[in-house]
Amino acid sequence: MDVSASQARAIALAAQGLATPRPARVDAKQLRALVERLGVVQIDSVNVLVRSHYLPAFSRLGGYDTTLLDRHAHRAPRALFEYWGHEASLLPTALQPLFRWRMERALDHAWGRMKRIAKKQPTFVQDILALVAERGPISASEIELGGRPSRKGWWEWSDAKTAIEWLFWSGQVTSARRRGFERLYDLPARVLPAKVLSQPTPSEPDAHRALIERAARALGIASESDLRDYYRLPLAGARTAVAELVEAGTLEAVRVEGWAKPGYLHRAAVVPKRIAADRSALLSPFDSLVWFRDRTHRLFGMKYRIEIYVPAPKRVHGYYVLPFLLGDRLVARVDLKADRAAGVLRVQAAHGEPGVAKARVAAALAGELSRMAVWLGLARVEIMPRGDLATALAKARR
């Protein structure tokens, strides 16, 4: 079967919930259904605009009360839990059994510092676990059991922080809630629904197959690498799972215009007759539509990278840059900052993609920025004169 580039974009947007108009009002049920549909929402610590995990629902549903998402993630009856799904992520609680293989094989997959503390200081790790059992929910900063203290820097963890992150990675503790952005840890039995914990643990191949199927449903159409990346699965396990799902008829191998490798179409994928030309969305850099940069380029022709870690003089588009979706195209990228003290949503730079009609894109982007400012409780939008779309955007705002 042959799939055109425009059909592939439409299938992907429909699967990701970006092909239909936004509802007039967003309630808890709609929000839960969205996260269930996506299967994973990435968490990130950068807060220059708003925490990243709040943005996918705004992109798809419009302005909503973020405490609804917090309630699903942090209060009983809990619909979501935190774990390493893509990166650090919110996941539907029903998926917890599918990640037990990763927890059980944590020592094989953990990165250096966590692996070292698990191997070399097992007594210290068990003392941390006992403290969580006694005092949880508890933050890493509240744990004082000796060991190397923390130093300044993003990844300069103390021994206690490293140990508790190992326990989190291996599934021995989980996140009960967050205080600000600080995770509070507790035992899974006190956090996750009993009906989830009582579920049998699937075999690793069964878990891989189920996760690949979830990824395929959320992506609509995807390459093998797209499917594997969604839940960061090992190559061999993902490849076997894809082959088995093709054999079962859950996935269909297809030829996609412009793709060098085969695509896989989920049997439930919908090909919309058309994507509304005025359907627009600002996308988090960590949105599941664009987080795999190779796929973003294949689908939309946008070579997108996040420049947070690039020295300021070398940045091309800005610090916290959101792609802008209009219709079925990524047409611009904007560097945004929420200046909460001044009540301003600041557009620090605005760049159009090559060949776009700038006046049309600017008009649509101006409307989306206004909606975002209202959602964030900011009084106005301010356009800085940087980027080839800035002048047209400023004009559209007037």
C-alpha cells in the first residue's frame, strides 16, 4: 500500500488528537481520555514558559485548568503515574505492569552513578528505602543519611538523591505527588491502585509487543524507529514486536512518500478527509508529535532542535522554541517566555519556515498566542523584534 506525504501527515495528526476542533470546555474526563490516547506525556523541569507536561493538553484541547491534570497524577483514584516511559513521563496507571521488565532489569539499563550506588552501597540504598517506608511521602532533600552531599549543578546529585532515583528507576518507590516541581517519593503500595499492582507481570516480549501497539496507535503511521523511540524500547525487542504485530494484522507495512524505510500503519488509524486549514497549535519541544526529530523532519520537513543547551551566541531560533502547527504543516517556530512578574507572554523571537505566507501565518499565530496568554493568566503579549516573522506578527497583533 502506498501512502502520500500529505496522507501520512493527516494520519499522524489525527492519531495525536490534532486534527479536530477544540472543545468549548475541557473537563477531567476529556483530559484523561487525551492522556490515554497519547499513552505518555513527557515531563521536563524547564519552566521558562510553563511546565512541559501541561502543554500537550493545551495544544489539543485549548485552555484548561491544570489542576485537573495534577489531580489525575497525584490524587486517588489515580489515573496516571510517573515513570521513565519516554523520558521522565506521566503514564496511564494501567501501563504499569508493562514497565516491570524495565524495573526488574534496572541494573542493565541504569546510567553510571545510579548503577554504581546500587552495586557498591546496597546497605545505604536499603536504608533509604526503609526511610521512605517509614516517612513517605518524602523528598530527596528531606533525606539525611550521610553520604556525599549535593553540589551545585543540574546533575550534581547527593548520594541520597542518587539512591532514591535508583529506587524510583527500579520501581521500589514511586512518585506520590510533587511539591512545586520536587518529587515526593513513597512506596508503590501506598500510591498505585491495588487492581493495577495485583495484575500479573507480562513477559518481556509480551510487554514490548503491547507497548509497540500502544505507540503505533498513538502515532497512527510510523517507522520502526518511531515506534521504538516512543517508549524507548530495545532494538531487538521492538523489531520482533513489530514483525509479530504485522503478522497478526494489527500493523500494515506501507510505503510512505519520501520515507527511505517502510512505514507501519495501525489498523485503527484514521485518514481524515481534510485537516482544517485554520486548526493551529503551539507545541512543546517535548510534545509527542515532534519529540523524535528525525520523524519531525520526515513528516513536516522541519529540522528542529532544542537549543536550551546551546550557548546563547550560537542559538539560531532561541532558548525555548515551540513549533507552530497550522493545518497540516509546521509553519513557524517561536521562542516564548512567560514573564509572570510583568504579566507578559514575551515572544523573544519568531521565525517562519521557508516559503510560508507570512501574513497568514502571523495572523493565526497571533490568535494562538492570545489564547495561550489567557490560559497562563498573563495580561498581554509582547513581540520582540527578532526573527523574520516578528514584523508580520507585530502587525497582526495590532
